[in-house]
Amino acid sequence: MHAFVIRICLTYTLFTVAFAAIPSYIKVCSRKDPEINKCVFNSIEQLRDKLTTGIPELSVPSIEPLTLKHVHLLRGPNGARLDINLTNLQVSGPSTFKLRDLKVDPNNVALTFKISFQKLDFRGKYQINAQILLLKLVGEGGLTGTFLGYDSDCFMKSHKVIRNNQTYVNFEKMKFNIKINKAHLNLDNLFNGDPVLGPASNEVLNANSDLLVDEIKPVLEDALSSLFTEIANKITEAFTYDELFPNN
């Protein structure tokens, strides 16, 4: 009797999941819609608030903040060495993304678009061992900063999978090619918080911020790519291809 009850409960659960209605915050786009690019754009915009906080019922994670666990910058010979470890960077601002030039292939569910952020703020921890001109920097502490003028070209490709005689969409890892116009950072506690040497050292580091950007760029690309791919797949694994892109 106990096993029978369990089977009934499992059957009911599977039936409920299989026929779950698409929630109102997900805008469905017909694959025959001549304005499908606009429709998908509006669908993403409609999801923005939900993406900021996450969608627990679909296991969609929040995009605020984005965490970069570790970035290591090591450049130059001993006489002009720059060695910085950045850890647990918390990046705020991903939810302010601006989408443009979106093009959708509804049959293959492929998307190309550009995405930009006016600025991304970050904070974390640093360890530094650097020799810049006559300036020797050794220490650790808190780090804050901002990326300005962030822009990227993006591509998302998918393939269709069959589960329980239904077609679903699974996205491959999103491809990012980012450009960061400028970065500004501030390292706390340089020279034990010296009011003159600390700010002066930060000025020197910011004058060479392109070196830091070069190292952070691939880490940031990978983190954003993984995050947005996971979000897309959490949504597409919950609903069939025909539910999300009906043929009518």
C-alpha cells in the first residue's frame, strides 16, 4: 500500500510538471512572428526584474552580484614587477545590461546580439607585491573599483534534445567578446593607510589599469558567459520548445 501511494504521488508530480503553465513573466514568441526579434527583446526586458533577484521556482540564480573568485596579474621583470592577487570580487551592475542589435533564428534557437553596461562596480580583497619605477608596493586589504564603457558582442547557439517524447532546447556556453573602455580602482590600506603615499600609489596603478583589465577580461567573460547560459538553460529545461516558441 505504501509503495502504491508513492507511485501515485510520483505520477501526479510528473503530470503536474509536464503540464505546468508558463508563468506570466515569460513572454512567449511565435516562431512565425515576423517581428520575432522585437518579441524576444521584449521578453528579455520583461524578465529583467526577475533576473535581478533570481527565480527560485525555476532554480534561476540572481545576477546580482556576480562573483569572480580569483584574478592573478603578474607582469614585468623584477625591477618593474606587478604582482596582484584579487579574490572574491563582487561585481554589481549586471542587471543594468542594455541589449541591442538582437537577431533570432527561431528554428535553430540561435541568438546574436550586443550587450553593454554603462558601469560595473566591484569590491573584494587584494594582495600586492609590485615594483613600479622607484615605488615598492607590498600589502593586502580591501579593493573597490569600477569598469566604465563595457561593451561586448555575444552569440548563443543551442541544440534540441528529446525528453519524454518532447523537444527541449539546450544552449551551448555563450560566447562573449568584451571591450572595457576604462577601469578605476582603489586599494585600501596601502602603506598602512598613509594619507599621501596611499593615494599616490593608487594613481600610479590607475595609470596602468589597462594591464589589470587585460587580466580581468577573460575571467569576467567566462563568469558572465556561465551565468547567462545557466539562466537560459534553467528556463528552457522547464518548458518545451513548442511552449516557448509555438508554431502559430
